[in-house]
Amino acid sequence: MMARARLAAALIPATAILSCLRTESWDPCVQVVPNISYQCMELNLYKIPDNIPISTKMLDLSFNYLRHLGSHNFSSFPELQVLDLSRCEIKIIEDDTFQGLNHLSTLILTGNPIQSLAWGAFSGLSSLQKLVAVETNLVSLNDFPIGHLKTLKELNVAHNFIHSFKLPEYFSNLPNLEHLDLSNNKIQNIYYEDVKVLHQMPLLNLSLDLSLNPLDFIEPGTFKEIKLNGLTLRSNFNSSHVMKTCIQGLAGLKTNRLVLGEFKNERKLQRFDRSFLEGLCNLTIEQFRIAYLDKFSGDDTDLFNCLANVSVISLLSISLGSLQALLKDFRWQHLEIINCDFDKFPALKLSSLKKFVFTDNKDISTFTEFQLPSLQYLDLKRNHLSFKGCCSHTDFGTTNLKHLDLSFNDVITLGSNFMGLEQLEHLDFQHSTLKQINAFSAFLSLRNLRYLDISYTNIRIVFHGIFTGLVSLQTLKMAGNSFQNNLLPDIFTELTNLTVLDLSKCQLEQVAQTAFHSLSSLQVLNMSHNKLLSLDTFLYEPLHSLRILDCSFNRIMASKEQELQNLPRSLTWLNLTQNAFACVCEHQSFLQWVKDQRQLLVGAEQMMCAEPLDMEDMPVLSFRNATCQLSKTIISVSVVTVLLVSVVGILVYKFYFHLMLLAGCKKYGRGESTYDAFVIYSSQDEDWVRNELVKNLEEGVPPFQLCLHYRDFIPGVAIAANIIQEGFHKSRKVIVVVSQHFIQSRWCIFEYEIAQTWQFLSSRAGIIFIVLQKLEKSLLRQQVELYRLLSRNTYLEWEDSVLGRHVFWRRLRKALLAGKPQSPEGTADAETNPQEATTST
């Protein structure tokens, strides 16, 4: 009895503690979308968790230990659409393992050392469209029991031990198969009997990838009369002779797209024998791409004769020397040459070519005229080319050109006014050096031009008729240039259809009163990063359609009271941040206007005073009109009082926010959060926040609701109160976007300090650090506490690459999902949009 009493005494407090834990803490899987999508990866699971709901449509069980899959293993999930079993150490899959999964469309078995695969393993998968069996020890397609999967569209069996290319007879039962990936296997020879089934399926729209197989021989006639949508052979051949022999073995093949060559990091051919192209004469090809082949032997005479009837040609990272011998009667319509090595610019003469892309190429400095009479689209960016006497129809041998991109090149000297190029609609010179643009009306004949970019072209605009003739222009970008006397003159007279104008970073100090009189259709105007001293609203009065006006990063002090009424009524977005505002009584009306127009002013909270000294770096919104009513006598008598009050005010201000946080934690601590995360960042990083963070989290699956100051803060409420009440109290977590701009911003550091207090008071591990760029340690050490936190804690680091983005968003979503309560709305959304849920996994 005593023993039982002691046991009961021990169990009572333990039971009490367990009763306080949330039920979600017992669930090892991450609930991505309630009742729809679950992520159970890397949990050391030996079986499927019992508490996953029957309504689940997406299930990720990758990186576990599900070594043996028995019959009806997944019958508890009849609604399942996507199942990921990657790298689960699966060795045995029994009959009817996936029986009952009538809605499953994607099955991933990558990286499993399968030893026993029953003939009925895939029975019941009546809707399967994608099967991935990469690295599964597969040695033959004959042993792969998929002949009954009539809905299958994509089969990926790359990185296996398949030695024979023989396609089993059951392929005739796969009429919907569109993509077969056999890359990186052990296939050496291909015989006629191997593809016999393809001869029996003339309507099959199949794309075949055989890259990275050590091909030695293709029997002649094997592919005769076979039609493929695509065939890829990259890094397959150990010698030019083998490559030539195998290409000859493709004789009679009809394919929409043929890709040959090697991979950047998988080079096998020491020297490329151009004679292999002769074998292409016996193929029917619509699109041809060749990549990463260099050291061509011989000259370019007759090099591409066998490809004369191809519509699309793509050359990527190859060494050709020149392309002078191409014949006029070639039927190419689209030619793409990227990152290739040439001795000189190719003087092409192709009568049918409509689109020519020639970018990022090496060792070419001078442009050479060519004859392309049908050309409509020409892209020559990033080649370091120089042009003399640009541009007219004689340069390109065409009068049909509509798109011309000469950006990121060297010196371009304008010597004609685009005679013969009157059909141009898009013209881009950005980051090239333009010369003689002030000598005459260079664009006079371009009456159909809709887009013109001359940004950062090192021009100083003097000639007032520079844009004469551009009557159809809709977008004009001229950032990073300069004007005579730093004055914007009346040069837009004929641009009556202009809707977008970028004049940023032009060192402008003044604007002529009539500069914008003709721009009644203008909707977006960027005047940022200039040297304007005042907000002269009379300038913008004629802009009846203006919606967005950016005057940030200037030297604006204020605007006169009578001028403030002249802003266009259509204006919905005005940026005046990063200016030198004078918060003095002389500009009282302007300061009051700022307070009244907070809905119009983007980032009004970030508008700071530059003078007087006692208000330097203080928010413009903190200016109080009442101070302007005090007399000089009262001010003199009250100096000492004001000083004392200021000290007290500073102390109160310093601890006021912490008290608000403490009160808020008591008030909101037990309630549900409105937002998933409050985002702290510098205005300099707002583009990244809008285009990357907001887009990927709020538009992804599941969607996360972010609290953003420019969108979610309540107008009329003090910024600090908004930060605490709307930001911290209503958010589960805090995302801190750390950059050099962040460290240098007093407001960012203020928000970060409040975030620390919030975390301490709310007892949450809720701060997620994202480092946008590598930070200088000397700069980071100025913020000692932040430096210590980043040194001791795990943070996310942004990397702008395909793999880096994938890892970044995966880790960030996982961090945000931690502790996220179930949401009925999320369930409804996921059920109405299953395809989007499938894509996100």
C-alpha cells in the first residue's frame, strides 16, 4: 500500500505537467497545411505516424527508416496526391503497397536501395502521372512493374545501373508518356530491337534524355521513322569518333528538339571533331542546341550545312572562331549564341532569320554589319561591343526590326537617326556609353517606339530636341545621367503618350516650370536620388494621370502652403523619405500637411528632421504645432524647466515601450496571433522584402501572414505604438532582416531592441534572423548585443542561387511553421487549391 501511495504521489504532479502541454507537441510531423499537407522528414521514423489525418493530400516522409513497405501500407490516406519517400532506406516493396491511392499523381522513391520490388507493387495507382525512381539500384526496365500505369506522363530512372536501352513491350500501354529520363546509367549500345516498341507508337510525344551514359554504338536504322518530341545527348562520348558514329546511327530520326554537347562540369571530349555534324543531314530536326564544346578542328566552312532547315539554333559556350560561311538560304528563324568564343563578330547573311540573340560572348570588341532582311528581334547585350555610326538599317541588313538591345556594351556613337528602322518598338542602351546624342535628333524617325532605356549611358543632356519624334513612347528610363546646369529643361514636348519616366540619380537641382506640361498620360515618375531643395508641386499639376511619385533621397526642406494643393488628385503613392526636412515653425503648414497625408505618404514614419539641431534625426511626425505658439519670453523663462522635462521625458520614453510590452503581454499573451511574423527591416532593403519575402511567404503554400509597417500599421497611431501593438503583440514571431543598412538605421536598431524585450517578456524563442549580405565585422561590432546574438545563434543567410533559394525558403518555412496553430481557413484554401499545394511540396 505504501508503494502504491508513493507511486500515486509521483504520478499526480507528472500528470498535471503533461496536461499543460499542447497536444501538437506530441505530433512529430510539421503540419504545413492543416489536414492537407504534412512534412515528416528526418524524424528517424520506422513507421508511418498514426495521427496523420485521413484527408491528407501531400505527405513527405523522406529521410527516415521505412525499410519494409507492406501490403496496403498507405490505405489510410485515400486522398493522397503527392507521396515523397526519398532516402528512406527502403529495401522491400510488397504487392499492393500503394493499393487504394486512386488520386496519387506523384510518387518519389529517390535514393532507396531497393532489393525486392514485387510485380504488384504499384497496383492501384490509377492516376499516377509522375514516378521518380532515381538511385534505386534498378538494373533493367524489364524488371520495373509499371506497364499498367496508363496515366503516366513522366518517368525518371536516372542514376541507376541500367545497361540495356531495350524498352519493354509494356511501353505500348503508356500512351501518355511524355518524358523518359535515363541519364547517368550504364547504357553503351543501342540496337534496333531496343526501340521496336517506339515504331509501334507513332503518335507518342516522348522526350528522351540519355545524357551521361557511356554510349559506344547506335545501330544504323535504329531510329528510322521514329518521331520524338526531344532527344538529349550530353557528355555521352569518350571520343569524337564515337560521337560521329553514334550520330550517324540516329539516321531517319524525326525530333522537335535535339540537344548535343557536354555539361560544364562533365567534360569528356578533349577536342571536338566538327565532322560529327555531317551525320545530322539524315535527321529531321526543328530545334537544335549544342552546349559546352570547344576546340573545333578545321575552319567553319560547311559547318552547319546539315542544319540548314532547322528553325531554332542555340549555341552555348562553344568555341567557333567565326560564322562567316553560313549560307543565305539557311531557313533558320531563331539563332541564339551565348557565352561563345569568337575571333570576330559574325557577319551573318541569313534571309529567314527573325530573332538573333548574341550575348555574353568573348573576345569581340567591334561590331560588324550583317544582312538579316527578316530580322525582328536583336539582342546584343553584354558583349563589350563598340559601334560607330549607329544605327540604321544598313548595320543590320533589315527594315523589319522591332526589338533592339545594345545594353551593357562599350562605346556606341550615334551617327544616324535610325533610318530604315522605323518599326522599332523596344530600344535599350543602358550601361553602354552613348556619344553624339546631343548633336541631332537621333530618334526622329522612331515614331513607333514604345520603350527607350538610356540609363547610365554617361550622357550630359544639352540638346532640347533629343526626344523629338518619339510620339508613341510609353516608357523612358534615363537614370544615372546629367543635365546642363543640373536643370531639367522642357525636353518632353512630344512624349504625350508617356506613362513611365525615370529621372533618378541625374544630379538635378532644379526643374523647369514647363518640363512636364505635355505629360498628361504619365502615371509613374521617379525623381529620387537627386538634389532637389523643395517640393515644388506646381511642377506636377499638369500630370493628371500621375499615380506614383518618388522624390526620396533629395534635399527637400519643405513646401509652401499654397503649393501643397497642386498635387494631382490621381496621386496615390508619394515617397518623400530620406530628405533634409526643416522642422521649424516657418514650415508649420507643411509639417501639418505631412501628418494629414499619412495615407498618401509612403514611409511617413521614416521622414526625419535635419534641422534644427534639437530635432535632428527625429521623425517629422513628432513635430508639435503647439510649440510655435509660445512667445520668446515664455521660452526664455522655461528653458530650465524644459531641460528638466526633457531629461524626465527621455527616461520615461526609454522605459515607456518596455512597460507597453509588459502590459501587452498580459493582455494578448493568451490570445491568438493575427500575424505569423512581424518583419523588421531597413527601407533600403524594401525591394527584397516586397519581391522575395512577401511574395514567397504570403503567396506560397501554406500562406503566411506577415505584418509590414507600410501596409498593416494603423494610420493616425504613433509609430512606436504601432510597432508594439500591431507588430509584436499580434505576431507569433519576429523576422529581423539584417544588412548594412539595418545596422546603420537607428529605427531598425530600436525595433530590434524592443524585439529582444518582447522575446524575454513573452517567453518565446520567436526571433528569426535573416542575413541578406556579408557584413563587415567592424560595422557589426558597433552593435555589440546583435553581434553576440549572431555569433551564438543559428541564423538564415540569403544566397541568390537555385540551390541557395531552395534551402533558404525550406528552412524559413520550417521555422515559421513551428508553433503555428491549426487554421480552418488554411484547410479550406488548401482543399480548393490542391494543385498549388502539390507544387509547393
